Amino acid sequence: MDTSTPWVAIVDDDDMVRRAVLRLLRSAGIAARSYASGTELLADMARQQPCCVILDLHMPLMDGFTLQARLAQTAPHIATVVVTGQHSPQAQQQAMRYPPQAYLTKPMDERQLLDVVAAALASRSPT
């Protein structure tokens, strides 16, 4: 992947979700990579950083809340899009501690996700 091209990271422990979102973004001409965990993304960020991270909240090992906090502290210029299949007012409130570009519930509306990602990419520049 060209490191000068803004790209999106998809972090979700569900392989089917990762593949579906990856296909959706790529079909819209958006460069993207997928990761099964926040740990994988953070390790890869030593080489290059995404402009936007789509992250699932409920994952084993490092949950999305922890990843979101790490990104807010170490790379606040990266937009986050929080997604969850287990929505609750408490989860949404916790996710708003580090305000994401958007908070979406699964199944995600494809147009809404593309619009949010496009807005994030338009407002951010790669580092």
C-alpha cells in the first residue's frame, strides 16, 4: 500500500465483519486494511498510521474502549468510528469519553458508514 495514500483501519474480532467492511470501503475507492485485534493495529502503526480507525467495542484481549483510549492518547489526529453489536447507553457513554467521529450499531448502514469515513478522511491528513 502506498504510504502517502490516506487509509482506514478496520479492527474487529469477527472475520466476516472485517471482510465485509473491507470490501465495502475498497469498492468505494477507499484504501483499507483489516486487523483482528487492537494489538495488531498498534504494532502495525509503528510503520504507518491510518487516518481513520473503525473499531468494534467488544473484542477479547484488548477491547475497543481500551484501543480508543490508546489512540486518543498517542495519536489524537486519527479519527475513530466506534461500532458495536451490543449497544447499551452505558457503552455509548463510555465511548463518548474520547469522542469518536461516529458511534454506529451493527448491522451498520453501508451508506452511513461510507459517509462517516469520507468525512473523516476529508478532515484528516496522513502522518
